[in-house]
Amino acid sequence: MKIDISRRRFAQLAIANTTLLATGRLGMRASAAEIGNSGAIPRGAGMNFSLRVNDKVHSLKNIDPRTTLLDLLRNQLDLTGSKKGCDHGQCGACTVLVDGKRVNSCLALAVMQQGKEVTTIEGLAHGEELHPMQEAFIEHDGFQCGYCTSGQIMSAVALLKEPCGKTDADVRECMSGNLCRCGAYPNIIAAIQEVRQGRKS
């Protein structure tokens, strides 16, 4: 089907669409101005809740209910080990444990984690004693730039309690949600397998 349209008519339609878009945007800006804080929720409308992170309960005040767990950990609790990579749940750099299961914290709402146990990379070690998975990553050079490492380790710790096959290929599949742009995968797999096979306890 061929659509016959003149240049003049095309220009008229383009101008009309641009006007509608501009009007819509102005309307949205006006709405944002009405509620204040450049589109944030109105003052006093934040939520108060408590969150248990690394065996410590944090009382949080006036938190925007749209705040992700990742942003709350990094910006409110100063736990910056969990990294913001893609912010779309695709790279795994933000992985934390929630009740022992791995979660992409950039996709999880902080307020929804009430009553649960959140563990970040900062909570794995016991004082000066590193978690066996942390030690294995160091011994096997399971990182290069280190940006993805905290997420890799948190996923690896969760994997220890998951039904994952014994082979390296099985581990690669189970860790496929965590990307390493440096390509340290062979060393990461070796570190995980060492811990899984009980050579580190």
C-alpha cells in the first residue's frame, strides 16, 4: 500500500506532532512543580521502615518508596561494595543476598525487603577472617579491574546452596547472570570449584 503525501502536508503533521509533544512535556513539568522536589514525592510522604543488613537493623526515615535496594545500600547506608553497573538487572554487579538467595539489588525495591535478611559483600567476612569464597577469588586471581567482583562473589556464595551440576560448564551456566568485562571467567570458575569441592572450608 502506497501512501501519497505532499511535502507541505508532511510538514504540517510534523509541526502538529511537535506541538503536542511540547504541550505534554510542559504539562508534565507543571505537575512535577506542583508536587515539588522536581518530580519527587511530596515532603512527608516518604516511608519509615527498618531493614536488616549484615546482621544490623537500620531504622530508615522518610524514604521514597521507589528507592531501589541498591541505591539505599549505597546512598543511605554507605555500603558501596555493591556496584551500579547496567542498572537494568543484566550485569550482576549489584548482586546481594536476600534470605540467602541472590538478588539484583538494582531491580528490588528497598521497602519490600522489610523482615528479610540482606547480606552484602561487606557482611561476608567475620572481622579479619574472609569468607572462603573471597579467599579463593584472591588466590585464583578471579578479578582484574574488580568492578564486578563483589557481585560475582555474592552469586558464587549463593550458588553453593543451589542445585548446580558438578562440571565447569554447569558453574558457567549458573553464573551466567554475572558479567566480567575483563574476561576473568576461567579464574572465577576455578575459585568457585575449589570452594565447592571442599578444598576450602
